[in-house]
Amino acid sequence: MARTVEELPGGARVTDFISLGVLSEKIPRAEVRRVLEETGRQSQRRRKLPMDVMVYYVVALALYMEVSYGEVLRCLLEGLDWVGLPVKPIRTVRKSSISRARMRLGVEPVERLYRELVGPVARRETRGAFYRGRRLVSLDGTGVDVADVPKNEDAFGRPGSPRGKSAFPQIRFVTLAECGTHVLFGARLGPCDRAETELARPVLAEGLTDGMLCLADRYFFGYPLFRQAADTGADLLWRLKKNHVFPCRERLSDGSYLSKTYPSPRDRAKDRGGRPVRVIEYRLEGTGGDADPLYRLVTTLLDPEEAPAEELAALYHQRWEVENAFDELKVHLRGPGVVLRSRTPELVRQEFYGFLLAHYAVRDLMHEAALKADADPDTVSFTHTVRVVRRKLPRYGAFPPSGKNRTP
């Protein structure tokens, strides 16, 4: 005998009782609706999967990477039990219906929410987030594997490998990370062969501001990008490659020296259009066979009294905080060996910004917990927090579209 599909009571809709959980605090529903209206993506008629629900669904995909599309939706809909409705699990929405709803949503609303909501969250009392009043941020990039289908390969390409090509197509993105909280903001993505220095231009233009101290690895340094970053009003502390020429113009009391960076070798030869900088050189002992133990840093902080060389040398290694954030995003949130599941370039981009929103929600929650405990956010477990969010998401509190909470 065929099973009878259980449905909601007459007149009830999924959207009346949807549970948005922890995500609704960090990504307010009012903001979601505003962005949907401004981008023309708000649902024009009553649907099983309206667009405001789909925004949270895209973010939830990052929290439940190892389960099916339908199971992710079920996790959002468990708020039905919380409000005390005597119903059994509702009929499973087909995967094709979810995909069509995601296509109707598109990437623009999700990306816009990311750009408008996600930014530095550290306060003055946040441990490890500031250096002498300057907010510490780091610039870096990485790659993320995506589903192995022809459309994704055509759009994003495959990186090379020692044995030919990688097993998966890959996107590349560059972002700023707040060192004290690991929040990733201002991110831009492109094909895997897009130069990180090219992707960095809009990242710096959008995210870098006065009052920040930006750290960056040696592969980012070049006069145009360095000048653009410095023109934002932020201070910089970037590593240099071996072949960059910075003659000593004045040796300072802390061992660093003043120099200039120029647009071209000809400008350097004629001392034309140079920008004053300060160079710091130091070696790391006992690095276990490091072929290049000499570190050369260039900074816009010219006064050794304001920023001693020894402090800046120690501070530069905060740059690795962005690598820890990438590890959280690609391993602990996504899962080891898991690729972005979307099978079209548009949905890959949508899923990517959903990932960043999910990472932000978890990291902001960790920051709040650290403040309450008067602790460094680095001491709070990211993996544990993700598990808590996953457990709390279905039953954290459901509310109807009116915004008025219902209680059982």
C-alpha cells in the first residue's frame, strides 16, 4: 500500500513557522527583505520556497555540507515542532524545486548581504585585535574546489598539478581578514588563473580604511598595489621579495632604515615620484631548514618611536591568522575533501557568498562569547561553535512573517 504523504493543517504555510535559528541574529530578516526588494528578487506570489527563506537556506548549506539539499531544508523547518503544531514531518521538497528556487534568487542578493553586513567586529577591548590603536587586518588569497562539471570548468578553469591538471575546477578569491576575530570581509572571487594582485584591487578599495594596519605577504608587493593601499589612509606592513631594491637612505636607532619605493626603475634612477617607506630586516633562527630565513618588511610607519622594529617584526606573523581563517572555511566549516556542491557558475558564486556569511555568523558569535568571558577569541574553538550552531539552528526560535515570536 502506498504511503499517505503528511501535510500541514489546512491554511498553514511553511513560511509561517520557519525556524531561522542563530542565523537570524547575525543576518536580520529585515535586511534580507530589504535587499531582496532592492534587487527585484522578492517573491511576487506565495511559494513553497519564498526568496527570504532561500537566502537563509543558501547560508545553511555551509553548515550542513555533508547532507543532502532536502535534509538542509528540513533542518530549517524543524521550528514547526518548536511552535507546538501537532504535525509530522512535512512532504520533502524535490531537489529540482530547490535548485529552481536558488536560480530565481541568483547571486546578487546574497553577495550584497555579504558586502553590507560583513565587516570588522572587534571592539577596543577585544584581545589581540589592535596594535597601538590600529585595527590589525591581513590581505591574502586562496583557492576552493568546486563541482567537477563542464560549466564550472569553463567558467573557473582547473589549476595545474605535477601530474597534469587538478581533479576539480577551482575558484580563487582574495580577502581581508580581521586578525583578532578571523572575520573575512571585502572578498572577491574569480577564475583559478586570475592573479591575486588583480583580485586584491577591489578588495582594498572596499575594505581598507583609515585606522587599520594591513599585513600582506611578499607576493602582493608592487608599487601600484602598495600605493593604492596606502592611499586609503591605512598603515601597511608588507613583506618584500629578495629582488626588491630599497637602498638605505637613513639608518634609524632601532636598526630599521628609511628608503623610498618608486613607480619604475627609471623613476628610481632619477629619484622621481618616490614614496617614503621604512624597511625592517630580521632573521628567524631555528626554522628547520627554511631556505629563506631573512625577512624584509616594508612599512608606512616611519617613526621608530611610534612603532619599534622589534614590535613590527613580531607583529607581522599575525598575518598567519588569515591562514587559520581559511582553514576554518575550507576544512572545519566545509569539511575536509568536500567541494562546493553547486553545478553552475551562478550557483557556485551564490554558494560561496553564503559560505562567507555562515563563517561570519559563527565568528561573530565566538567574538561575543570571548568578550563575555574576557578572553582572546583565538581561545574559543571554531569547530565546537559550528557544532553548537548546527544543533541550535532548527530550534533556536521560530517566528512568523509578522516578526512576532510564537511560544508553545
